[in-house]
Amino acid sequence: MQLVERGWTVQQIVDRIEAHVRTAGIRIAAPDDQRDPLGYLAWMLRVAVPADELAPFERVAQERRERMARAAAQSAADAARRAQIDAEQEAIEATLAAMRAQFPRLPKPQRLFV
């Protein structure tokens, strides 16, 4: 299984086995009642920790890298959009000026204070 090589600590493995035992409702046999304690431990490891699962700190590091990549992509997209708006600024101003000329602002009615 090579859990240690994949970054698992003994405490994380024990915690995962305990969590699996609780959720599955398995009762761990007493060490004296186990015919092959090492085989029993290997079975518990195979059942509790899937072969393709990353260690908790590796999973957190991977999620952090993914968040950083998404943030960098969003930042690049924002910068590209700002650059596009800056490049089209003259056309935007011309369009706004044409709209103001076509639809002038109506004067507000004057209130007489008596």
C-alpha cells in the first residue's frame, strides 16, 4: 500500500481506521482472538484507506495549488478585460457622447418656494 511513501503518518492511519470502524459499525476483535493480527491490520488498512487516496496534508496542498491556479487565471482574465476596456475607451466615450447628444437630459422642473 505504501502509505508512508504517499505521505500518511501513523496517527492519520490510526484515525482513519477508527473513523471507518465507527461508521461501518465494525467491532475490532481483541488481539488474543485474532488468528493473524498482522493480516487483520492489513485488511483494516485496505478497507479504511483506499489505494488512490492522498494523505490529508497532500490533499490540502493539492487544493491550495488548485485555488492558487484558479486565482491566477481569474486575475489574468480580469487584467485582460481591463486591458480590453482601456483599448476601447475612445469608442466607449464616443458612444456615450452620441447617446448624450441623442437623448439630452431634460431640465428639472424648477420649484418655486413661496
